[in-house]
Amino acid sequence: MRRAHVGWLVALGMVGLIALDRVQSAPLNPYTAPPMIALGSGLAATGGHCAAPPPPAR
């Protein structure tokens, strides 16, 4: 295979994955979505951090 074939194959795979995601995902509700940038909004950060230590054992 030449490089052009590989490039077209990768592009086709990406388009396929994006199409699959669009078909299977529910539409985003902008009124319930969190803000993209929450600097100074007063919202507390949620979620975990992969480097956080586990809670102490009792």
C-alpha cells in the first residue's frame, strides 16, 4: 500500500467513528450542560484525579 491509501483509510475510519457517535448519542441540551470554562463561576470542581491517593483504610 502506498501512503495515500493509508491516509484515505485513516480518514474513512475517522468519518465512520464520527458518524457512529452522532447516530448513537443523544443531542446535547445546552441548558443542562456544564460551562465549558468555569473560571470564577463559583461552581465546585467535580470528578476524580487519577493521581489522587485512595482513601485511608479503616
